[in-house]
Amino acid sequence: MNTAPNESTAAPSRGSIACVGLGMVLGSHLSPLARSHIEQADVVFAALSDGIVEMWLKRMHPDVRSLQPYYNEGKKSRKVTYQEWVDVMMTEVRAGKNVCAVFYGHPGIFAWSPHEIIKVAKAEGYRTHMEPGISAEDCLYADLGIDPGRRGCQHYEASQLLFYDTPINAQAFLILWQAGLVGDMSMKRFSTGPEYRQVLVDVLARDYTLDHRVIIYRGATLPIEQPRIRETTLGGLPGIDISSEETVVLPPASKLRRNEEIRNRLARLDRRQTENIAEN
């Protein structure tokens, strides 16, 4: 008697979702593990705005589906678009497919959909994975020569400084992401104008002088490119066109202030430990 499982008796296949980071520079930053997830998937979804990058991705997998058509600038909120991304990918996961979603940089940084689809899939019992990639933040540190361990870094989405009462530490670097979209409450636009950047300047002027140095940074995305680095002053920021891919960096405005009370407390602890060692 043939007891081999057939299509009607075998356990149904279970889908999975892997969100992987492409890195920032095409072809140079993709890790071997991220490549493996792409090549072994049943279907690949690409959240990539560059057709050249999508063509390159199709060399690794025959079924690459772009998520870009879900955008509708000026008419549909990006929040709706990102939810649609989750829905279309989860449809394939629920159908038992091993799905790979590819995002620029690191899939978990300034990207709502990867976190959301992993949360949804995990709650429904599917296998999930997020594979990190080299992010715009990593490139920024290298290109601008910033060591976050020396003075500290604070990272904010630029609009957060407008929408919330967010404290700023002017002794550390301030890094503002998506400054080209600052102040957009509709989530339907891909840029805002100088009036919106002026509101940002007015908020920052509480902690910085208008002649404070400001760096506008965009990392390279192709091996033949160089990073774009521009400088202005805080007061001049509204007059500078800033794309959604560019990042605004404010260097520290003051030196680190010594905390003498804590230093003295630690010194007393050091002396006590030294005395205890000597006694033993």
C-alpha cells in the first residue's frame, strides 16, 4: 500500500517574511546573508525608487515586484501606502510563500512597513526575520568623520521637533532626517517649502545661534558617485532646497560640561576600593 503523502493529505506549507537591507551603495553593501534571502525567496518585493536598482535586483531573482506604484503623491497619505505594502506582502505570506522584502539601507531604520509586517506575521505564527544593512547613518559617520562615542549623537525625524516638545542637547551632534519633508502633517507630499524650514529654524534657534554651522548631507548610492556635502548657517537653511534623501547635521554648539559632583563621588568610590584592596 502506498503511504506516501499526497497533495490532499500533506501538511500545508507555511509562508515566511524576511526584510533585508540593500545597503546604500548599489552592489557594494549587500551582505551574503541578505543576498541569500533574496535568491531563495519565492517572491521578492522591492521598496526601491530607482529603476536601475530594480533591474540589478532582477538579476538575482526572476519575480521582483515593485512597491513604488502604490505611491500617489499629493492624493494619498504615505501611511496608507505603507499599509498597502504590508497587505500585499502578507497576502503572499498567507498563501504559503517565502517572501523577501528589500529596502534601502537598513530595513529597520526610518521604515514603518518592515516593522509592521514582521509584527503582523509573527502574531499569525509565520516565520520572520530582519536582516540589517549598511544604513545612511553608517555612511554619514564615515563621510563626515563623526565618532558618535566622543560627543554623543541625537537622531530625530525633523518633523518630530515641530510636532512634539523634544529636548535638544546642544553639546552633542544633532542629526535630522527627512528635513526636506519637515512639517508635512498630511503625509501626502514628498517635499515642503522654505516656510516650513523657517519653522524648523525658529525651533532650533532656541538652542543654537543663527550663524551656527549646518551640514546638509546625502550619501552616495552608486559606486561611481561621491557623497554630496553642503554647508550653510542655521539662518540660511530656509533658502536651501533640501531633498527628502538629504540629512541635516548640526555640530555641537558648546563644549561638554563637567559634572564635578559626580566626578567627586566616583573619586571617593575609587579611593574606597583602593583602601579595601590594600587592607586585604
